[in-house]
Amino acid sequence: MNISQVAKLTSLSAKSIRFYESQQIVESPLRSSNGYRVYNDVHIEQLKLVARAKAVGFSLEDCKSLVLMSQDPNRTSADIKKKAQQKLDDVEEKLAELNNIKRQLNSWIDECPGDSSPCCPIMDNLQGKCGE
């Protein structure tokens, strides 16, 4: 199978596929006599795993680890669950940060009259002039 066929099957671009290979996240395919990459079902499985893992926020390093785990007959579901839990904890932390940002912006917007005056509590807050 060639790279364009693999790209269609995995919903990844050829550029992404080559990048994942160069970063050793997935196995590099053998090359044909004309130098073209020749992919097999193992490559497809690995690339689909990476695509799905990236879609839920796993880093490239995490993806590499997950690909290695997928090939390890001695892996445990506890190890995989731990990785997923760590990712969920990261997401929860980011959501908390975003909610704090949202609250701050809402507060500033509520304080601002939004009129033709140059006086703006939003700018004052951004410049650190509040409470001085």
C-alpha cells in the first residue's frame, strides 16, 4: 500500500505520516525497489491509533508510548488506564484555567460601561492600574 492510500485510510496527511515516521512514533515501512514506502496493516493500525490519540489530546510522546504499549503483549490495562487518567487530569486542569479566564473576562466586561469615554476598566486592569 502506498502513502496516499494510507492517508485516505487513516485520515492523516502524507506529511503527517512521514513526520510520525521520522519521529519514530510509528514503525517506518520498508521501501520498494523504486524507493517508495510500502505500508502494511501494522502501519495502518499504528497510524489510526496515533490519529485517535491526538484527537483526544495526547502528545506525540504519549502517542509513541501508546504505540509501543499496543505492541507489548505484557502490557496491562492498568498502565493504559493510568495514561488516560493522566490525560484526563491535564484536561480538567486546563478547563479550570479556562474557567478562571472566563470569570475574569466576564467581570471586566461587566465593569466596563462600553461608552464613548476613554476611561475603561478593562484597560485599567490590563495595565495593572486598578487598586493603585
